[in-house]
Amino acid sequence: MALPPRDPGRVRDRWVWLLLPFMWLVLYVDFIWSPDDVTLGPTVRIFYFHMGSATVAGLAFTVTAVASALYLWRRRPVYDRWAAASAEIGTVFTAIVLASGILWGKAAWGIWWTWDPRLTSTVILWVLFGGYLLLREWSDNPERRARYSAVLALAAYVDVPIDYMTIRWWHSIHPVVITARGINMAPPMIAAMFLSMAALIGVYIVWMIIRLRLARAEALLNRIKAWERANLAEGE
């Protein structure tokens, strides 16, 4: 006898219940257990979420690029839905990176903003994928929208490795935290940073599950509407 299909809502809820206690642990480690920085004091805690958000943004845009390449190869709408959902989340996390970076930069450098190579490349990345989302609203033709969006996503993704390497290729006031010789942070701070990364990756996963469910429902609704329009046209 065939097993009944899994309810996506139950899968999503299971992820949420697993994530909530972990988030409480992360907040405790970040704000209570981990020590203040010698130079920055308590504002170092902004960095944990800044770094975690940057990690999730890079992950999200990588998923978008892979899904876009798969769409151009196979022309399956499911890949387009994955690309769009992940791009939306990545764009939000890039905005969080910029906002938290502004706050952290004020504490670290004494200025709200400077056109540092890393900051500039991050702004460019945010604008490129913001343009990707705008492009998706431009066309009513699903196939054309998916094709053009996939090409733009692959072009925009070129900035992801550039954004990561800017502080190594050019002179930058942005600190190099992870080097070939290790991580330039105290062990408790390293633990807080990686826990924050894991928590935000969990947020990304739950968000993707929810967003993909909505995308599937929207695709089904569009097919129903198209079927109704076709029937009305035949009746006339």
C-alpha cells in the first residue's frame, strides 16, 4: 500500500520548532556568553549577524545561479521557482548585511559609510539582484520572464566571488577575519559567529520552504486561470 504524501506544512512546522530553541541558544551565546571585544566592546555582537547574513546571502545567490543554469538547460519551471525564491531571500539578507555593516562601521571606523571596495561591491550585488527581481515583474510571459531572469542571475552572480575577494585583491579597511592561518578571533567569538551562521542558514531553509510552497500555489492558480480563459474562449 502506498504511503500518503507528506504534508509540506508539517515539514515546515517541524523545521520551525527545531529552529526556535536553537535561536534562543544563539541569542544567549551572542549577547551573554561571548565576551566584549577589546577594541569595539559590545558592538562586536553586530558582527556575528553581519557575517551570518553575508554567508546566507552568498548561499542564496549560489542557489539562484545553479537553479538558473538548470532552467536554461532543462527549461523546467521548478528551477525558475527555486531561483526566484532564493534571489528574494538573498536580496533581503544583502540589505541586512549593508545595514549591519553601516552600524558596525560607525563603531569600528567612526564613519557611517565609505566607498571601500567591499562595501561598493556589496552595494553593486544588492542592486544587481534587485534588478533581477524587478525584471521578473516586467514580463507577463512566464517562459520569457524565466529565460531573461536566468541570464541576468548568472551575470549578476559574477559579483559574488568578487565581493568575497575584494579585501584580498585591493586595499580595504574591511578586516580579514578568516585567513589561511586561521580565524583572527577569540574562541568564544568564533563559536558565536558560527552559531549565528547556522541559525541564519536555518532561517533561510524555513523561508525557502514557505516561499516555494507559495510559488507552487501561485503556479497552480495561474494554470487554473489559463484553463478557465481557454474554456471561455471556446464557449464564445
